[in-house]
Amino acid sequence: MKEKSVEPLRPLTLLFYITCISLVIMVLSPVEISMSEGFTMNVFTLDDLSPLADTTQKKELDFIADIQDKVENAENLTTDTLELTKEDSLQFANVEDTVLQEERYEPVVPARQAIEFPPQNPDALNSFFASLQSLSKKPNLIRILHYGDSQIEGDRISSYLRGRFQHRFGGCGVGLVPVYVRGNVRATLFTSYSPNWTKYAYIDQKKKPRHNKLGLLTEYDRFTNPTVHDDSLHAEMKHAWVRFTDPKLGYKKATKIENVKFIYRNPSAPLAFQLNLNGDEVIDKQDLPKSSTLAIHKVPLKTSFNKIQVHLGSKGNPEVLGVAFDCNTGVALDNVSIRGSSGFEIPRINRDFMKQQVDKLQVKLIVVQFGVNISGEGDYSLSYYERMFYRQYNYLKSLHPDACVLVVSVSDRARKKGTRFESYPSVEIIRKAQKNAAMKAGCAFWDLRDAMGGQNSMSSWVNNKPSLAQSDYTHFNARGAKLVGEMLYNAINNAYDDYKKQIQ
């Protein structure tokens, strides 16, 4: 019996029809299909045939290699050695060091993303720039506060900026830090403490403040229950201790200091204070008077330390606002990371008390960088967020006539849509709200989202080789944080150069 033959065009015709139907389905695909609550099925679409994993063109990240070279060059710069011995620390126990550093020249190159200034206040950073320029002419220490959310947690971005500023203008130390921290995620200082500390803050803490006189770190810390320690100052008091250790992972100047500032309020009773250096060597020991307002106890201490321990004792309820590790001249830069925050609670802090701290600690620039925690799913009101950010920026500007405010926009953040990642639509709304509020409040503005590469750039940062961001498509990794720090520093450096040209 003769076998039935198959026409060769029939399978090809069938394959053609299947391909056409598949392409129609992919073109009309809704990308995601909700199957049930909490479960969504991703549908393969025509866009997924693209060779790129995101919609960002590769040319948008061509700048990364150049910036990475600048980061590596900056980290290899010859820094002030500040070779300090035990004899130095004793010699300078009661003497202020007034040696000035000449401002180092740095070539000015075009900024990846320039700082923008409000039309009604084009000189929004001039007061800060004037303070920088004066450092080589008279002994002084000026502070930069870097407020932000988890994007700067662990001293990320801040530590790079600190190193760049201190290399050019002088300074040392990590600046202002709390005595009670959650974990030790920063590479510039390791903190340990007695178990009887309690943190009082508006965000992410079990204990809410009992009043609104918080410190620059947006908190105050108290020790309540007694704890036993060999170096207890007075047996009848409640005691606590905090130890700061060099993790030997940060920049060389991080633990080379010329003074320690202990910042506190203690309205109910005197406070016994003792500072030990590198073990049992007592550098400072005294009873600090009670104070219902801001109090700063300064210990001159020119040294490079491995460990500094502070012992405290009191019959009252002292409130510790922070400990600052600084030089006597140059630039100090404080990392103030508030995890889970949008910064909207900052204006709740007592304005007059904040003004005292900004004035006493010589704050000349406040960098404010929030937005990640409110960039997500849902409907967003541009007018609402613009109003909330304006309130925040206006409050910070009001703290001192010579303290400038630089707003850093929200960074890009991506979500999975179908089988690829794309920016949350809310990122653009928040970025617009921040820029509008900054211009209205008379603050300088730096667009981090555009500096990264614009819409959908976070996916490219994650997939870059080597990666520049974490797999949550939200936070920078250590390498990416340094790149952001370099871009921001370069933008400030460009604006500073423009300022110097104006006053010539």
C-alpha cells in the first residue's frame, strides 16, 4: 500500500499562522494579569525581544567609566598624614591647633548634572562658598549636615564627600555621630555601648520624644537603668558607657582628630563625664553642670585613635544629642541618616533649639536628600508632596541666615513590570515636587535622578558590570554611592568655581 505523502508547505503554513497569532498576543498583551490577590502572572511581550534588559539606552551610562576613574584618582590623592603620637595628644590636651591649610587647587570639569538655582535667589550657595574660601585665611571649622534616608545610611555618599572636602579645604574626623545606633553598617566608625540606652526619635523607634528639643541628629538618647562598670564614676549614680572604635575600613582621616565634642542637655542633675583613650588612659574626667538648654563639652585631643570610650553617670535623666569627632579647622561633614523617613518630621523639632545647634556648631551647608521611602505604588499628589517638601526646606533655611540648603532629588527606583524593570511613575512626581519646592523656598537643587541617566536608569545601574546598585533596584551599593558622591562633589565644585569668578 502506498504511504500517504505530506505536502511540505503545510507545516510551514501552520508555523506561520502560529507565529502571527503569537505576535498579535504579544502586541496586545497587558504585560501583567492578576490571577488572584497577591499573585500576578507576567506575560511575555514584544518589548521583551529587545536585547536590552531595560529601556535605558546604553549611551546614557557611557559617563560611568569616566567618573569611576575620577573616584579612583580621588581616593589615591596624597592626604594630610596628621601623624599624631601619644605625646601629641598630651601636648595638645589644652592647646588649640591653629595651623591653616591652603586651599588645594582642583581642575574644573563640566558637571554631569549642574546645580540649579532659583531665579529669585541665584546666590543660594554663596554664603557657604564664602565660608569655604575664608578657611585658608583664618582658623575656623565649618560644618556640612547631610540629611537623608536609607540611601545614605552607613555613611554612604557622605563619607566620600567628606574625604573630598577635607582633602581640599582641610579637616579630619567623621563629624557628629549618635551614641546609640542600630547595627554598625558604616565603615568609618564602629560604635558599641552599655545595654541601658534608649533612643527617642519620631521615626522608626519604640520611644517617641517626650518633648521636641531634639538634636541635629533628629533624636536624643538617654540611659535609665543602672549598669555596673569597672570605671563607674560615682557608685550612687546610674551609669552608661559608649565606645567608638576605628574599624580600619574608612578614609585615613576618619579617626585622626583634634577635638571631641560631647553635646547634651541635662536639666535635672549634674553629669559625671570621663573620656578614655585607647584603653585605660584617662584624658578628661569631671562633673559637668546641669543645663536645661544646649551644652557642649569640648575635649582638645590631637590624636589618631583606635578606641575612645566615654563613661557617664548621673542621678538625673541626661539627654545625649551626639558626639562630634573633628579638627579645629577645615570642614566637618555629618551623616544624618533617618531610615524610613521622608524628612517631613524634621520641622517638628523645636526651631529655637535647632537654631542654637546650627549656630554653635558652625553649620554652613545643609544637604537634604529624601524621597526613596515615598516612591512606590499608588496615586501621588504633586501638590501635596510639593507642599510637604516646601515646609521642610523652608524650615531648614530658617535655622540660620548663613546656612545654605542644597536639595538632592530622589534617585531613580525601579519595579518589575512584566518581565523587565522600569521606573516607578511616582519617582517623576516626587522629583518634580522636590524641584518646585526648592525653587519656591529659594534653595539650590541637584537632580540626582537625571545625573544617574534619567528615566529607567536604576535598572542599568543594577545590571552594570560591575554593578552600581543593589538587587532591590532602590539602593546604591558602595561603588555606586562613591559615583554619586563624585558627581555631587563635582557639581558643587563647578558652582564654587563660578562663585569665585563672580567675586574677582
